[in-house]
Amino acid sequence: MAENTPIYLEEFMGMHPADLADRLQRLPVDQARHYLQELPVETASAALAEMEEELLPELLKDFPQAKLVPLLNLMPAEDTADVLGEIPEEDKERLLRNMDDAEAEAAKDLLQYPEDTAGGIMGDRFIMLRAHQTVIQAQRRIRQRHREQQPTDINYLFVTDKDEKLVGIVSIRDLIFSEDEVKISDIMDREVKYVRVTDDQEEVVRRFEKYHFLGLPVLDEEGKLVGVIRGDEVLSVAIDEQTEDMQKMVGLDGEERTLTPWPQSFKRRLPWLCVNLLTACLAGAVVGVFEGTIKEFVVLAVFLPIIASQGGNAGMQTVTVIVRDMALGELSPGDGRKALFKELLLGLLIGAIIGVIVGLVGALIAPKFGMAPETGGVLGLVVGAAMVLNLLAAALFGVLIPFALKFFRLDPALGSSILITTVTDVAGFFFLLALGKAILA
């Protein structure tokens, strides 16, 4: 223990690993790295496993290998794989060579799967039984293996054949309350829900949500049991997926956090903002086309941001609902047409109500801009009609944009808000100014 930080280290050692990780992440990187090296190996290993993955490359960049390897050896294989997956390939290979053979092999097995698949989020700690075993034999096996398991690991016991192919599961409850000589085949459940290693993690989340599992077995393409996904891991994935969708809708990459280093945030935010700049220029170009109309009827400029913002807000409501249902797998074939009809109906009804309100405002303020009362009524009609048309455009493209992105195998949340606001800005400006030119002039 370093002489100048005994109080801090004593405080850290008494904290839950998740709380300790949160505290370390708020410190300067050099200081956090120093504390991890000074803390007891067990404490540092548990905290490192809980840290945000995007902070790991910077944190581990100058971490002495001799101090890092013991931390990795103590982690569960899935956490080790997560940490190793965030560092350069050359450093990863060097660390694997210096780790204990069993731990290194387990981590390698998990690293072969993409991180957004069932294989990428599964753990390798589970207990396999055989159908011919008795209850008492299964209980002995649990006692022999209990030191290898975490408290949340043993929710189900998995029954496999000689080739380790899954044939059933047994709950802890059935194992406890069954007679000692009863065979596992008599109490196991043969109707087993499972996922493949290649299944997308979003599909895994949907399975847990639908069936309320505590754990779910993961099979390879041959039906062999290779891992288990726990409920707490799925909760983390669900939170990450929701965060990713929310961020992608506004042009972020889905991985940014409050404490993300500013250079990373800069690189991630700038591209989409440049795209947004280009799309904003389209809206500006529409205004330029109708420059003469605006000079003649200055009052139209008052309503440009109103029409555009209402359309943008309405479009975002539609996009949010559609993207959410897509993410949760709640849309079936044919639902797109139903959603489109519903949103167009809402756009028409809401547009009509808001259009009447805005039209009345237009008619009332028209005299302040030197317009005759009868012309003010026409202005109200123009503004109201533009509002209705823009909300219809918001409804139409609020449905079409996510479905189009999905059709091209892109994330439906990807920049949806930027795209929909571009549409409603351009459409809103065009409808108002085009109607103003055609009717008022």
C-alpha cells in the first residue's frame, strides 16, 4: 500500500465493486490506474470487471503487464473477454500468453464470438448433468462444483448427452424436493428454450422479456451446450441497447457516456453534425428560392419556425414509437401499413386542430403587418393548410424512414431524428412559402 494514500485505499477496499469502479472512473486516468495497481488483487480485479468498457483502452494503455495478468486470472471468463476485447490485438495476445492456461483458454473461447451476439454475452460457468444420474448424484456434483460458481450461476442445471448436446433442464427447486433415488430424466424438463451463439443480443433480450427466464442456455450450430446467459447480463444488454437506440436517433454512435474522454466524443459527434449542416442548407435553399415572396409578405417569416418545429416534434413522436416497436420485435409483417394509416390519420386530425389555431393567430396578426382584414383571413388559411400538410409529411416520413433503414439492413434508429427534422423543415418551409406565393400573391 502506498504511503501517501492509505485512507483512500482503505475506503476503496470496503466498497462494492460496482461502486468502486464508478469512483475510479471519475478520477484522472493516471490516478485510477495507480489505485488499481495498489489495491489488493481481488479488489482491483472485481472493480476492473465493472468499469465502462470504452474507458478501458486509455486506462490499460500503460498498465504493467505483471500487475494486469493476475487481475485477469481472477475474473470470470466473460469479464476477461470483455476487457481483452477493448485493447489492441498485439497486447491482447501477449496477455493471453502470460495468463494461466485454463483462464486464457476460456477467454479465447468467448473472444471468437462477435460482442453483439449471444456468444458474445454468454458465460461459461454452468453445471451439466446426465439423464441417467440420480438426484443424490446431482446434488453431490453441485457440491463439488460450487466453489467455481457465482451466486447467480446456479438457477438451472443442464442435462446433456455424451456429446454434451442439450436434452433438458432441471430447476434447483425440483432437485431439492425430489427423492434421492429419482432419476434426473424423470424430473427434467425436455421443452427447453435456447438461443444459438450467432443470435443477435436483441433477440436474446426479447426472449427473456417474453418468457421471464433467469438464465438461457446457448448452443452452437451442432446443438452442443457452450454457455449460459444470465438474467443480470441481459438487463445490462437491454439498458445498453436502449441507450444505443436513443443516441443513434440524434446522431451519436450509441457508446458515449458522460465521462467519455472528450477526444472520443469529438470524433463521434462531428460527422453527424456535418451531415445535419448539409441538410439544414437544404431548408435554407428553399427559403432562398422564395426570397421574393418573403419580401412581399414578411409575415410569412414569423410562421416558418412554427410550421417547421411542429412538424419536427410530430415526426419525432412517430419515429420514436416505430423505432421502439422495431427494437422490441413487436412489429409483424403487415404492421407497417397499419402504422402508416394510423399515423397519417393522427397527422390529419392533429394538423387540422393545430392548423386552425395557428390560422386564427395568422388572421389576427395580419393587420400588424399592413395587411387588409380580408387578406388576413387568406393568410390564416395558408398557414393552417401548411401546418396540416407538414404534419402529414411528418407522419408519412416518420414511418417510412425507420422502415427504409431496416430494409437496407441499417439500424432503424440511425440518425432518424436528423432525417425526420430535415424532411419537416424542408417540407414545412416549402408548403408555407409555396402556398403563400400561389394564394396571397
